[in-house]
Amino acid sequence: MFFVSKNYRLHFCDFKKLLLFLLLTVVCSCGQFNYLNNLLLNKPQKNTQKKILQNNSPSKKKDTPKQTAKHLETYNLNNIGNNLPEKIKIAIFLPFSSQNKDLAQNIANAAVLSLFANDRFHKLELVFIDSKETAFEQQQAFQEIINRNIKIVIGPIYSNNLINIENMAQEHAITVISLSNNIAMLGKVFNNGGGIFIAGILPETQTEQMVNFAINQNKSNFAILAPNNQYGKLITDYLKKFTKARSANFITAEFYNNEKDLEKSVDRLINSFSLSIIPKKDQIINEEDKNYPQTIFIPESGKILSKAIATINSKNIKELDLKIVGSSQWDDPSTLHDSNLFGSWFVAPEPKKFQSFEKEYQQTFKNFPNRISTIAYDSILAISDLAQNNNIITSHTLIAKTKGFEGIDGLFRFLPNGAVQRNLAILKVGVNNFEIIEPASKKFLNY
């Protein structure tokens, strides 16, 4: 595993050289994976001289100077001197040696960037631990977190991995900030200061906001085209719930198992309707009595989303005025590449801060960040903020900051039920970008 921490003894003239130094000096104690290997792609030019400046003249001010990405030291904890203060250890618990190793490294990179940017008071230490794949391996890796007395964890990615470590986290009062959005794992904040937080964007929040926005735009007849799985059925239940709460019309839900099912599902959806009257026996139903879908929710992304929207367009022979809407899954470059989605709406964080983060990430690591990597970035940001006045971070410490934190994905806060509440925007698919048509709220809704 790797240990990353900072102080003021070394100063580099730019961020890229700093990261290269991190690669060359960090010590891997287990030798199972090389998390920072992509940084080798970011070598300085041959004739560039590294400038190492020693901080020999102490500042007249007693306050701690502002930390920047130009100040870093890395070290193995086994060799650390007694003169350095104890830091808050954060385990980055991700599957570095599994089939999802690229995603794991991507998320870990974001955590490192956040450490450089936000740990101004040099109080944090990242410990990278390979969770691997099987339940047994995950529990073994989590036991290492327990053995090192680490009390706060970022990861795992998936909710089924959470199930494998839940009891261990509760027994040892460990706070786990998961990247999952599975609401089945809510309600697990423990009285002993540990707990599990679901930091992914919750489907309930997204669905409610989209329903409210669509109704305000006079689009009150809803239908959904969703995958035939637990997630698709969950979104459908939320859509029914919120349309009913707003006295709107839920017309139909159509599910598909794969791309081959799409055509039949779309055909049924396009021809579905509800009636605006209660027909009498043998009464002829006129076309004006039918309420066809106006808003079609598609909680999907990538190739299936493109296939779905193309099929809807081909099947819409009645030329219904349809508005296709989606979830934060649409927050991906592939959405912009599909001209059929132009003008469609979806719910997601405002894009401006992510665009800046994406640029910095790309310049540093020579690839692009996965969209969920900002969860790790924002989690480190929140812990850094609290660490200014706390030497120990617990689930109760996170919840106590009711005003929340301003992260890459906007304003967010930790709730007592284990949810991470986020303020989202409504975005429209433009030609080359996502346009904000309803900004994220600057205040939290009460729950």
C-alpha cells in the first residue's frame, strides 16, 4: 500500500514535477500494485532543471501558511520520525488489482489531487489499500485497515462490497464513505462514531427534481423506458410517487432486458395513453380524449441510450411533442456525441467546476477522470475542512457540518440517515456542451 502525506521541507516549481517526485519517493509496502504508474507519462523536458528551495528563513507570522500543490513530502510510515505530528489517516479502499483496476486508479488519482489542493494544514495522510475482488479478500483488506487503527475510509465502489465489510466497520467504529448510490444501505450510521455513507447521487433526488421541472414546463404526462433490473424498477417507483404527489399523469412503464427488446418496448410506449374522461359503456373514445406521453424518462447511458432515442424517433409517426429526459448517467461525453439527444434535459451537478477539474486531471495524468471520481475528491475536501479544528473525524463530525461543503459537484452535506445530500441542476444537451437551464439551489432542501 502507499502512504501519502505533506509538509514544507521540499518545494517544487510546478505541479507536474511534484507528482513525478511523488512517484519516485513513495514506498510500496505490500508490492501488490503500482497505483501511480501513469505519472511516468508526465516526465519533465530534458533540459528542465528542478529547483529545490529550502525554507531556511521562518515566517514572522505564527499562522500556518496556505498549503499549495508545490509543497509535498512523501514517506513510509514505518520510518517516520517522532518529531512529526500524528496525522488523520484515510484509507482509499479500492480494487486496484481487479478487473476494475483502471476505475480504481482513476478515483485514487482524484483523491491525491484533492489532498494537494485542500489539505492546507497538513493533517491528512492517504493510505491506499487494495480491496481486490472476492468477499474474503475484501474482508482481509479491511482487517488491515482495522489493524492500522484507521477510522475513516473512502470506498468501496459498489454496494455489494459494502455488505462484506459492514459488520467490521460497525464493530470498530469506522466511518465509510462509499461511492455507491444504493439506498438499501441507508440507515447505517452507528452510535459509536462509525457509519456508512452513500455518497453517490441518489436516484430519488434526481427523479423528484426532474418531475418538478418538467411539470413547471407544462409537461405533465410521464412515461419511462428503463432497464429490467432493480435500478430501473426503483426509478419507476420514484417516478410514480412524484407524479402522483404533483397530480400529474403517469401513463406507462416499459422495461427491456437488452438492445433487442428496445423496439417492442418503445412501440408499446409510443402508443400508450391514459384517458381524460371516464368512458361510459359503448362510448367511442375520440383522439382528443387520449393523453399521450409528453415526458419520457430514460435512466440509461451510452449505446443503449442512443439506440433508445433513435428508436423513439423512428416510431413517433404521430409526431407527438416528446421531451426525452434523463438522470445523471447522461453526464458523459457520449451524450454530446448523439445529435438525437440535442435539446433533451437531465439532472446532474453543474458542469463548470468539473470542467476545471477535468482539465487539471488530464494535464497531470494524461487521461480523463471518470465522472464518479469527484466523489473521492469532494470527500477529501470535506475531511480537510473538518480537520482544521478536529484531530479525529467520525460520522458524527461529518453530520455536524449542517451547512455542508462546496465541492466539485456543488453543495453537499452528510445526513444522519447516511445519505449525502447534493444540490443538482437541470441541464440541456447542447451542440458541444451541457447548458444550465435550472441552476442548483444555493440552499439545502429540508428532509
